[in-house]
Amino acid sequence: MTFYHLIVLDASGSMDCIRRTALSGCNETIQSIRSLQRKSEQEHHLSLMWFNSNEKSHYVYDNTPIDAVEELSLNDYTPDACTPLYDAVGMSICHLQDQLPKGEKTNVLVTIITDGLENASTLFTTQKIKSLIEELKHMGWTFAFIGANQNEVLEAQKMGINNSMAFDTTPSGTRSMFERSNRAREAFCMCADTMSEEERDCCFFDGI
């Protein structure tokens, strides 16, 4: 079984206060996915994209086999400017969709991490994102939204996402968020082949 992980990470200016902790959390996620592959018969690929209104989007890894993924340095993540959340989500999932087999169900896990609201998109609207996500969920994709400084449940549901979690933008809050997310990711991958579409859509963070 092959899993495709897409992490869409906010790199707007407000994330600078947790830059080091967020980077450390990403490295822990890489380690967690690599460990998953080593102790199972699964194959894992990682796409990691951070976004802000200066560069729009920056791929650190693009559908890369996890064994070829190296840990990140501070030069790989430079928060600045505003939050084109919808454009980042739309462009990244369309890009990954283009790389996968057409018309086949695939195990894709999309994790969106942001500390603020959409405020700079020009290509994608809320409705376009929601329609795209609803379509992909029927193809085996699972979406999780992790948000701070907002009503994360409401913002996730606007995009058609029912898996959501809040975090505090402090070093300890960010560390806790990545720890919880990694536990949920591991639990999900170990039982994904027995989960229904409904369970994938709303139970990702259950029991963590």
C-alpha cells in the first residue's frame, strides 16, 4: 500500500515567532513517516509546500519517496508577508492530483497548517476549494486542517474538511500540535485499509 503525504504549511509573517519550533515539528513528521515505512509493508511519499503572498508557494519536497527526504534547516522555511491559503491548498492538491494515476482511488493525506485566516488568494475561492476537496475525498483522499487564532472547525468546514484541530502559536503549543498530528498520522496509516470514506472524513484526530 502506498501513501502520499501532502503538508501545506503557512509561511506568512505571523509564523515567524514559531519558526524554529515549526521547522523542528516538520523534521519530526519526516522521521515519523520514515519510521512508518520501516515497520510496515507500506510505501510513503512526501510533498511539503510552504506558502505566503511573496512567493505564493515553495515546494521543499515534491512527491518524494520518504527515504530520499532529508531533514530541514532554517534556510528551508522563511515566514513573511500574507496568507493566500486557498491558492496554496488549491495549487498543491491539483499539482499532486496530476502526478497520481487517473481515475484510481489512492491513499492521500493532506494536512493544512495555518495560524491565520485567508487574506491574499487570487486564483481559488472558498467554493472552488470545497468542490475540489469533496471530489477528491471520493477518490480516497483524506484532509486534516490544523489552525490557530481562529475558529478552526468553522474554517475547515468552509473548505469541506471535517477533520480539524486547534493549536496555540507558542513553542510549547506548536510542539504539542506536531506530536498530536504525528500520532494521528501513524494511527491513520496503520488502519486506513479498513476505514470507510465516512471514517476517513471525520475520525482522523479521534483518540489522540
